[in-house]
Amino acid sequence: MNGELLPTLKAMFLVTDEEVAALAHQFEPSAGLSIASIEVGFDPFDFARTGALLVDRAVALSTPSNERLAGLGTAWRATAAGSGRFESLRDQLVDLGQPDVRAFVGFSFLSDGPTTDTWDGFEAAEVFVPRITIEGNGGATRLTVAIPAGERPEPTLELLASMRTPAWNAVDDTGDHSIESHPHVTDYASSVATAIDAINAGTLEKVVLARSVIVNSSEPVAILRVFRQLAQRYPQCYNFAWKSGDAVFLGASPELLADVRGTSLRSNPLAGSIKRGEGSDEDRALGESLMSSAKDREEHRLVVDDLVARISPMTSRLDVPPSPELKKMASVQHLSTEISGELERGYGIMDVVSAAHPTPAVGGVDRDDAVSFIRQSEQIDRGWYTGGIGWMNGAGDGAIAIGLRCGIVRGGSTQLFAGAGIVAGSQPDAELRETRLKLRPLLDVLATN
């Protein structure tokens, strides 16, 4: 009987004894991080679901190119704030002396960081190397363990050896829900009207104004269930869940701020939105209406022109399509421009982020005037909403998505965020409807019974 049960019990563990031994064999004394890595045969998100409750910091990411990343615990971490925060993170990671080790990075919209208790545990900018990282791309999956200098690997390996394949629940009880708008929709519409007045007076060309809703659930939010549903429903997005203490920032962002591999650069600004249609004919008509909208095309042009002007000095080549295309999501379609190019030697992901953030897609034009208007007018703390989240390494590679279609979860309370770009010709009621479209992805998942 015991002999029959032994294979079943072994199958419950994510990592085998042999794999743990193979990792242990690789560790050597080091003045910095000590690294060990093996290939494994399980899903990165099963790993995240199993281990996230065991640590105070964890991340799960999925990308449109089918990269699936998860990290648990902290082997090394750096934070920064202020105007030089991105360069500071870059330099601190370079000084670590591990150029190929992948680190997770996140940052707020404003350079001085979040200002309210909602965002406790989330810095103005931070980068960290997990103790345990899983990377998959649809083929091979690699597990990496990082141990800080002066520590022995045994405790981390024991944690790894104890992790079991997570149980599958056919039905999750999401409880009952109530939804509150912050600020009230009439106050948001009033802020939009004020912004339109400023634009008509020539003070601004564009400004993005955000609002939030708070979803109160009678049951704690099942973070990994929500994250998996986002990844399944929005495979063309950058899906993320970043845990810090008792809070998780998660979402499904459609917008790539920057992707750098060697000297290759990509960026995908979005601006100009409209709802999806009920059928193919209505959907096509709405898309054509968006493509022909002078107001939306102008909003999109402002974003692309500003981004190109800021990053082109770092490039030897920059390819910018002459007109946008449609990017269709489940509830909304956007005007989208896929920018690609080659960076000059010596530039990396954080140099591009420093030049580009915040883009007019989340801030406005002129940048400084728009950010000042946002500080004065918005009645919410954006925190990491419209900031960035992704990964980077010490060699300058990385991929950073803009923190959109997102919210921050604590227990059974989730604050969701959405914004709309205000330009000449904007109407408060139309901009309010646009934010409602952008709130739907997470609202639909959170309130599913």
C-alpha cells in the first residue's frame, strides 16, 4: 500500500529531490549573489500560486509573446525616488555585478511616489531580484535560485522542496460586492470640463484625468484566480500581479512603454478609444469611426510625436508608421502605433523609460504643465497606476508595460483605476463613458459569481 502511494505523494511536490540536489550542487561562496539554475517541468503560475502566501514580496507576469514569469521572496532589492529614480535603479542593478539575472521593476506615475495609505509598501520606484524565479516561454521553463552574500542556501532550498502542486477548485466563492465611485462621477465630469476650458484657453494641448472605483467584496479576493482569468481573457496584454506585504497591484495592460533587447527597441503607444460592437458589422463600423475621428487622431498624434521626440536622440534608427492601426481588446478598441528601432550603444531600458515617462498617453502635453494640472485636479492617489511594471537586467535589457486596466487589492477591498485623454473637442460625458469601458476588464473578473 505504502509503495503504491509513494509515486502519488512525490507527484504532489513541484520540485523533486533530485532537482533540489542539482541546485544545491551549483552554489559556491560569492561576494555577491550566489546563483543556481535548472530546467523544470511545471507552470510558472502554479509556482506563484503555491508560494505567494509564504513570502512578503512576489510577482507574476505574462506577456503577449507568451513569456510567463514568476518570482518569490527577495534576494536583493533597491529603491529610488525623485527625478533621477530610473538612473539610480539602473546603476544599483549594474553594481550588483550579475548582468544576466532578471529583476522585476515597478514604479509610480509621480516621481515622488504614492502619498496615501492605499499604496503602503509600494515605493516611487523599486527593483528586486527574487530568491526563486521561474521563467517560461511556451517551451522550456527555467527555475533560478538567488542567495544573498553571507547566507546559506539550505533554508531557501527547503522552502522550494516543500512547495506542492496547488489544488484545483472547480468553483470559487467570490462573495457579494458593492461598488463606490471616487470621486463621484459628477465631480469627475466637472474636472474634465475644467481641463477642456484650460485646453481651449491654450494652457494645455492634452491632459489625462483619472478616477477610481472601490469594489468591496464580502470574501477576500482570490488573487491568483483573478490573475489567471486576466491572462486567459487578455493574452494580448501585459498581465501582472505584484505583491508587497498584504497588498497586490494587478492588471492587464494593453500598452508597452518600452522593450529593449540588446540594441533593439520597441514601443507601442495607445491613444484614442471607442467601445467594441455587439456584432462584427457594428464592431467594424465603430472601428472605422475611431479611425476617421479627427479628435482621436489628433490625441494619438500628440502621444506619438512626443514619444518620438524624446527617444529619437538615443537611436540610430526609428521606424514610425505614418498612421495608426486598430488594437482591439475585449471591451474597447484603441488607436495604436507600433514603433521600432535601434538604440545607440550604451543606452538601455532605463534610459528609454527615463526619457519617455510619463508619456502623453497617461500624462499630457506639455508634460510638466499636464502633470501639474493632474496634481491639482485629481482627487485620487494614482500610485503605480499609469506608472510602469515589468522586468530588467544589468545588461540594459528589459520590458516595461504601463500600469493600466489595474487595481490594488487588500483583502476584500479593491481600488480600480481608469483615465481618459482630454483634448480639444472632448466632452465630459463621453470621457466618463470611456473610463467605464476601461474599468470593465477587472470589474468583470472581480464580480464573477
